[in-house]
Amino acid sequence: MRQNNHRLRAMSNAFVQLWHGACSIQHLHDQEIFRRLRWHKADITQSACARIKLNQLTMGSSDARSFVETILADARIKARRSFLLEGEEMMHKIEMPFMTLLLVAVTTVGCSNSKADSFSSTFSSVPTSNAPDFVMLAKKLQPLVVNISTMQASRQIPQVPRGPGFGTPPDEQGGPDEQRDPPDEQRDPMEDFLRKHFQQRGPSSAVPQRNLGSGFIIGSDGSILTNAHLIENAKKITVKLSDKREFEAKVLGKDQKTDIAVIKIDTKENLPKVQLGNSDRLEVGEWVMAVGNPFGLESSVTSGIVSAKGRHIGAGPYDDFIQTDASVNPGNSGGPLVNGRGEVVGINVAIVSQTGANVGIAFAMPINLVKELLPQLQTKGTVTRGWAGLAIQEVTPDIAQAFGLAKPGGALVAGIVKGGPAERGGIKVGDIVTEYDGRQVKDANEFPLMVARTPVNKDVRMKVFREKKEIAMTMTIGELKDTQNGGAGKG
């Protein structure tokens, strides 16, 4: 019985895949239609594919019935091949319910572009129907991703004196007339301990540090986007292209608070560049691909899905990360996170790991936030942000109940900077900011970024919850200085 149920579920999924695939591939070529409509790794016959092309087709009830019958016929053929007579008998048992389901779906929704998208979203849990062509994505993106190595300021490492009596290796000790270390069996353990912990150390030696990471070309003039921490204190930045050519890069601008930087190489040719997408349209569960140079392994690609959006990991005041299970390791920093259309939707920044290697939790900065900062970084090298002059904290269920809020939400004002924009605007400690510049403040984590994105000197309308009632206020945004922590720090 369990085996039959499993096969029934497999057939049910086949119907959904056939329909979902047919509605979503109107713009693909015939061979792509032939490839996408698959069931149990067995292709539907080419004649069947020809009968169910959906180029701009709007179905009436008779067309819908004919279309469904075609699907059932093709599925029945596959059932015979897969399960022989048992499959044919099982097909008859589920044929009528599914025919009714598909008829209702087809006649109600049709297959116009907008309606097909709506119907497809209903079955977005089917993984095979929307899987991108990773081979095509890799060929497109690998030439646009670069290897970045930096030589950073030297650090001083103290050296231990070497020579007889100091544990010098035998192959470095002198001739027979020089004092040698005694054999292991004659050495005093206490002497070894004292030598290890209390012997006088010699002069320091300078050891340069080298960092490896990734970046991607955003301008045909050689502009490259990467992580700020990768180039921090770098004396030399070397960029290696996919064709093995190497260039020395200069820094155009960097922003430590979001960990992004723009560097540039000088070339005599126009370089191909990536296409920046819209990270706001990215959905949880959507396929993504990471490209970079993990552990120095150049042009590596890995794939996964979007695990979550809007993650706050304590990396800075403007956390708003995309979480993915695509394998990201040291060396991937600064590389792109790409959607199924080949558009960059994020820049890989961090991973969660106790070992330093990937465990399926990686974070990328949304590209929409990066796009807001690029013009400033490319022209003046720094970022100007709005400043409110207040500290905030999360509104917990207990706080919400104590203040008379119906449910937790907003940002609780925990502190005010004297003479700052918030104080001048009449905001008080204990207020709960519920609306900012026409947008609802869902929680305290998103409020600092809302303030930072606001142009300096803009008069912003706000709503605060005070003494169990909502009050409208106006605050003029100031400019965040480098010595200040954020527009609205969390307390």
C-alpha cells in the first residue's frame, strides 16, 4: 500500500510538473520545451511536445479539454513504460480527479503571461520546473568574476634565538667543535619547559600578510566590486582576470559599515560586466548561484536556494542580509550571488561556521543596497548617511503589553543625543516609532537602515506611540559623521 501511495504521489507530481512547465516555457525554443517537460527522467515524445505548444494561447473550454487529454495520453504512455500494467490501472484511478483539476485550472486561469505566472506561483514548490540552467549561468558569469589578492601591512613576529642550547634542528647545527643539543633521552623536561616559556626572545621580523578573495566587474572601464575587509590596509591589490592577466588595482571608494568597496584596474579595452538585478524581488526558496575563488580555487561555482531574507547577524548597524545554503567558503568574499536569470542579486560577505568552512549558512549583502551606495563610492570614495541622534531597542511582547500596544512592533527609543535631530523634533525616551517617512516600522532592526538611507536635511514625517496613543511628528535628518555609530543605534 505504501509503495502504491508513493507511485500515486509521483504521478500526481508529474501532472503538476507538466502543467507548470507548459505555462512557464512559452518563450523557449522547441528543444528547450522538449528538455523541460520531463517525468522520471524520461522525455515525452516529440509529437506530444508539438501538440502542446502554448505560444500566446488563450484556451477556451474545448481547447482546455483537448489539452488535458493530451497530457493524460502522454502520461499514460509513460505509466505503461514505468509501471507496465499496474501503472495503467493506477492511471485510470487518478485520471478523472486530475482531469477535473486541470480543466478548472485551464479554463479559469488560461495561459496568458500574467495569468500563467499566477498559476505557476501556486505550484512553485515543484523544484524541477524552475531550476535554472547552471551550465549557461557558469559560462556567462565566470569571465566576469575576478581573483583579488592583497598584500597588507607587515606585522611584527618575535623570533626565538637559534643555535646550540636553543633547540636548533640537527641539520642546522655546527660542526663537532660546537655545542649540540643533547639526545632526547638525556634532555631534562624541566629545562625544555623553562626554555619554551622563559627564554629571552630575539629581535622581531616583519612578515607581510596576504589575503585572497573575489570580486566582479561592474563597469567596462575596469571598475570592480568587492568586500571592504579584503582590501583593508592593503599596500598592493592584484586583480587576476579569468584569462590569467593580472593588473594592479587602485581603490575608488569603500564603506566599512556595509563592507563593500569599489576598486579599478586600467585596461586598454572595454571589459564585459555583470548585470545588476533587483534583490527586492528575490524570493525565499529561489535558486541562486555563488561564483568566486574559495581557498584560492579560481572560478568555482556553487548553487543553492535563498534560505531567508532580512537577516540580522550583528555584523553592523545596517544588517539586512540574504541567507543562502549555496556553498560559500573563505575566498568567496566579494564574489557575486546570482539569480536564475544571471543577474547579480547580492555580494557574498560572511558565513556561519565553527571550523571556517561552509556548513550551509552564508550571507550576502543585497545588491539593491549596494546600488544605492555605488554612485557615492565611485565619485567621492565615501558614503553620506542620514542621522537621527537616538538609540533604539526591540519591542518585545512584554514591552508591547506594558505600553499598551496590540502586538510587538516598531522601535523603542532608549536614548536621545542632546541637541540631535530627534531631540529637536520632540521625540522622547520611551516613544515607540511606528512609522517613518510613510513606511511602517516593523521592528527595531530595520529602523537604522531606514534613517541611513534618508537624504541629509530632509524633513521626515513620523508617527510615535506615546501614552497609549499615536502622535504625528516631523524630524529633520542630520548627517552621520565617521565618529558616530549610526543613524539610530540599537541600545
